[in-house]
Amino acid sequence: MAGVSRNLTGRDGVFRYLALALLKTRALDIKRRTELGGQGQWLSRLLGGRQIAQRFARWLDQRLMNQGFYTDLFESYSPDLIFAADIQNEYDVRLVHEAKARGIAVVGMVRSWDNLAAKGLIRAWPDLLLANNKIVKADVVRLNRFPEEKVLVVGVPHYDRYLSEKRSGREDFFRRIGADPQKRLILYVPTGNRYVPSGHQLDRDVIEMITLNLPPDTQLLVRLPPTDEVNLGGLPASNLVYFDRPRTRYFDIRNTELDRDADRHLADTLYHADLLIAGPSTMAVDAALFDKPIILIGFDGYADRPYYESILRYYDYEHWRPVFRSRGVRLVRSSEELQNWISVYLNNPALDAGYRRKMVGEQSFKLDGQSSQRVVRALAEYL
């Protein structure tokens, strides 16, 4: 094992800027108007989506970014194949560039379902690209003009353990979270302060709304984000609300990966929950894997905010379109709708089960517990 520098340069920033500006998607249009503060807007209007501009940017990227970032690593290990597990990450981009310059084969993978439309162009093309599902494969070809025959769909390796591991017993799990195993459990996953304007009380308001008419045989578990804060100021005390902050062994605020035990606890939480309520989170797909009814929050609590400050804008990102088309989730736009769907799903949890199966099938490709093996086979066969 060897360490590498994490110090990126101004050139990395320039080509990251180009990758964002030259891709024309609804997700990036929204981001440019909000968190990016208009950055790249003029260039996107002029050249966004133009194939010749994208090809030139990649050509320039390859020639100017191959600066020996991983030279010691390559010379120490002399690899025959590089696997870039997050093909859009700046460090993986550097890795691919240097491997290509040395004539070393590269297999890459798209890290997450939202990356292609929201994270910019794939700056460095691998020889083979692995995709979680057919939706991602189609997006790779459509947005990056990547050759379709060089994309292999493998599924979601992360789900292999969820399908094969034995889940904790009900008594054990409820003891861990301090809740009552005799009551039904609603799981709420807050949006967190990183995704809402300063002073926003969305999560605090939603928790209060959920508990307003909570049946006496039902309790609420709020799963706090591992590396973000949630504004809960002024939330009334309740003996029906429990809080759980998952553990992570990492200290970098940008790294939200869970360790093995924390990930197992997440799977247990979804397994024992009766209903998921969340903001625009991947947790919607995770819950569908366990066939749990899903309610998505599409309003800003008690506040009335313009679209570009609202939680609603995130659902206009491209990766949500197949989810809504599947009808496997319910997007609520008011407290009244929220209360109604909580009642409906608690009384009939099997409602929309067929739609959820469709959604998770589309997002996961194959739920056979063999996704990791497909990745390994792809690497071995390519090598």
C-alpha cells in the first residue's frame, strides 16, 4: 500500500470547470443558478452540449493534466490494469490520464446514479466502463457520446450484502435504537443543512408535522446524516421520536462512506421500518429494495420559498425522472398530503408494491447477489 498526494492544482480546477460548463443538463442548469453561483453559465449557453467542444476539452485535458501525479505509484507496482471506481473524481481522472499515457488498460465505473447529469463530463475515457443499470448506460452514451459497445451493465455491488446478509432480530434492533419493538416504525431521513438555505427549518418542520397525528402504536426514528448538521431548533419534545446518527470511521467532511457495521445497521433500519419519509435521497431506492412504502418531501415545511431555494428543485434533476415514471414513490407537496399518505401506507403497506419492484429493478439491473462477481469477472476478462 502506498500513499499519494491530495494536492490538486489550478489546472484541475480549470478542467473541472470545463467539464461542468460543457455538459447541458437540467441538473447542472439548476446548480449553476444556485450552489455554483452562476459559474460556467455563459460558456454553457455558448458551447454546452456541443460535441466538438467536448472532444476538444478532453483532448486538452489529456495533454495538460498528465503531470506525473501518480508516477511513484506506477513505477512501484507496474500495474497491467487500472480500475477507476469513480470515473468523474478528480483523482481518478489523473489516474486514468497517467495510465493512458503509459499504455495501461483502464476500466472505469460510474459511482452513483446522479453523477452523470450533475457532475459534468467524463473527462478521461476508460477502455471499458461499468454501469449499475441500463439507465446509467443510456445516459453515458447520450451525454458523453461514449461508445455503447464499451459499456457493461453489472448491477449495484453494494446491494449484494443486503441480499445475502441475515438481518438483526426485531428485539435486538429496537434495543439498539432505544425504541419499542411493539410499535410500528416510521423512518425519516432528513435533507440536512448542506442542501437547504441558511436558517432553513425544513427538517424540523417535517418532523413536527409527522408527529402531529401520529397513531399511538407508531413511533418515529430520525436517521441523522453522518457528516452534516440538521436544524432542529425549537422542536417540541416527544416520547415518540428517536434519533440515530450513523457512525463513520472517516474524519474528512467530504467523505460520507459508512464502515461495515454502520452499513449493516442501515440495512437493519430499512428492514425493520414500516415506512420511509425522506428528501431527495438515494435512500428511496434503498427502501424499495426492502419493499418499504416511500414518501418524498416536496415542500419546504412551514416556509414558502421560491423554486431555486426550494427542496423541490432537486427532484428536477434527471436521475429522478425514471423514479417518478415508475410510480414507486409518492411526492407530497403539503403537510396535508404528507399526513394523508402516512395514514394510507400505514393502513395498506402493500400499496404500490408492484411499482416499487419495477423501480428497484430498473435501478439495480439484477437482484441476484452477483453484481460484485460481475465486476470482478469484467476486470479479469479485460485483463
